[in-house]
Amino acid sequence: MYVEETIAKYEKYINPAQAKLFRFMGLNSVEGSAEGWTITDSEGKQFIDCLGGYGMFALGHRHPKVVEAVERELHAMPMCGKVLFNRPMADLAEALAEITPGALQYSFFVNSGTEAVEGCLKIARLATKRTKFVAAKNAFHGKTFGSLTATGRDLYRDPFKPLLNGFTHVDYGDAAALEAAVDEETAAVILEPVQGEGGIIVPPEGYLRQAKAICEAKGALLIADEVQTGIGRTGAWFGVEHEGVEPDLMACAKALGGGVMPIGAMVGTPRAWQGLIEAPFLHTSTFGGNQLACAAGVAAIKAIKEEDLLRRGREAGAYLKAGLEKIAAEFPSVVAEVRGRGMMLGVELTKEGAGGMLMSLMIDKKIIVAYTLNNPKVIRMEPPLIMPLEVIDHVLEEFRDAVRQTADVIEDL
């Protein structure tokens, strides 16, 4: 009854089409509780979470150190009064300055990834006094107007046109196309170090370094959208570190809140931040930088350091990827490619529609996965960095069986 009542409320008060889609995919459960890599529904069924809240649960669900930090602030001052100094926000800004690459120093805190991208776009215009941006095709930067304009898939953009002026999209990974698009009016280039919703696309070696060099030559800024890749997801603190790139601005979110609180951040160099230093109230947020969220961020960064989760994520990700590659070699009629970095992996399938089938089969096996928003042929796996190898073995065993079932269907068509 509880489940049906919840679904009925979705249909009546949230979105009937969304409720119908969830039912179709076999998602007829209501979340009850969660811990580590496991979600338990309201009827006691347990699911292994290999989706990780689209990258949010790097530390797993309800990491005790993050929960403890948030509880302390809850009983002190949960929300910022805005007129006095805020110690958790200062501590988190310091922590980000320590782990971000290069000259990134200043932070402004918001509530989500799309807000962080919006802020970076504004700061880039302010710093350069320019109006144009270059982004990548197939990119995903969010769904508010500025971030949606930067996003590179027409499915999400077309219903809301006209969007903002001055945005050009080029093929991701094509340095020559990027160089041709950047000119003396370009405020910034915005790129994901790994395209997440685009299908877990890893760029060619050296592409991000070339992008940085192009920006420097033309006087533009480089914005790294680390909303999904940041805070350990790829086996490093940030995705740009795999090429030793130092961006001028960085957007962070998702895992920054430790899987307990929503938070986003824009982080910038002194050069990029100069406009906000001169006029600090040009960009503000009522809830951004609240004590609960910032305490969660500080605790998350501390836990990653104390528990050596960057190394654990690299090793677990390599183990999972190797297992997926074995499955791909066994079932080439279903799996075209396995790619990714760390615990951010994508399995590209050979057929349209196979992604939905595999997702349903895995959910039947009590393992949560999903396909990427920009490419439904790619099954994403973004488990918590803390997931043990024996759990990964179980996931691989069940995934192989789901791929086998999918192969049988494909062969019968």
C-alpha cells in the first residue's frame, strides 16, 4: 500500500509521465534507507548502488564522518546568517584551495552543479570583459539557461530556445576545431575532463593541455566542469590532474557534499576572481555556503584523505573496468566498448534500446545502474569509491548474466 500510495502521489503531484517511466523500467520501489554501497527500499529489499547518485556518492551513503560533522552544525547554527563570518565556509574554501591544481585559490559556494557552472560563466565574462564562449558537442553542463546553452545536446536545448547568444560548440577532443573557434572575443572555453552524460567519453591524450594552451594564447579562460569528475571520482582529486592541467575556473558539486548535503562551488584563480574582488556582491546566494553543507564538504575531503580513497578508487575502478572488458570480449554482439577513468565507467552497447533492457535486468537483480542522458546506448557505472572487490565481483557476475540475456534477445531479432 505504501508503495502504491507513493507512486499515486508522483502521478498526481509530481509528474505522471515520470511515474509511468519508472514503472516501465521496473523501478517500483520506494527508497527507505541507505548505507555504504547499499540502498534498502521501504519493504526491506536491498540494492547495490552502482549509479552512485550520478556520481554524488563517492563516499557511499551516510558516511559516518560526514553525518557526524553535519549533526554538529545542525545543533549549532545550520544556516548562515550572512552578516557575520562563517567558519565552516572558510574551512571548506581553504580545503579546496589545498587540493585544487595550480593557482586556484578563491571559492564561492552554491547549491548545485548547474549553479556552479552559471557562476563560472558569469565570472569569466566579468574577468575578461568578453562575451563569447566555446563548449563541446555532446557536453552536459546543467539545465539552467546559461549551463543549458553550454550543454551540447539539442534534445534538452530546443524546447527552450532562444537561449543565450555567443556560444559555439565544437567536437570534443578536436583541438584544431577548438583553436579555430576561440578568438579575441572569447571569454572562456568550458570542458568536462571526461564527458559524463555524453557517454563517459575520455578525451585524447594531450587534448586538455592543448585546450589550456589555446586559451592562454587567445587571452581566454579555461573552465573545467568537474561537477561529475571531481572529488575523487576518476582516481584523482580532479579530472584535469590526469594531464597536469591548471584551469582558471572550476565548477564542483555532486561528491563535494559527501553524499549527505547538496553543495556546489566555483573555484578560481586570482586573475579570474578580480572582478568579484572589486565588487563582491555582484554574485550572491541565500543558501550557498550554509554551515551544514560546508561542514559536509570539509568532512568529505578529510575522509578521502584519511581513508586513502583516491588510491582505493583507482584500484577498484581498474578492477571493475578489467572485468567489464572481459564481458565485452565475450559478448561483442552486445558490448561495443568499455571506457572511463577510476570509478567513472561507461559500457557502450551496440544497439539502440539495449541500454533500457540491461538497466531493467540489472534492477531485477537488485543492482542499480542507468544509461547516460546524452547517449542511451551507454550504461554508466559510478559506484562508491569504498566498494569492496568482492561486491564488484558480484556485480560483474550479474552484469555478465544480464548481457548474456540481452545477447539472446539481439540474436533472435
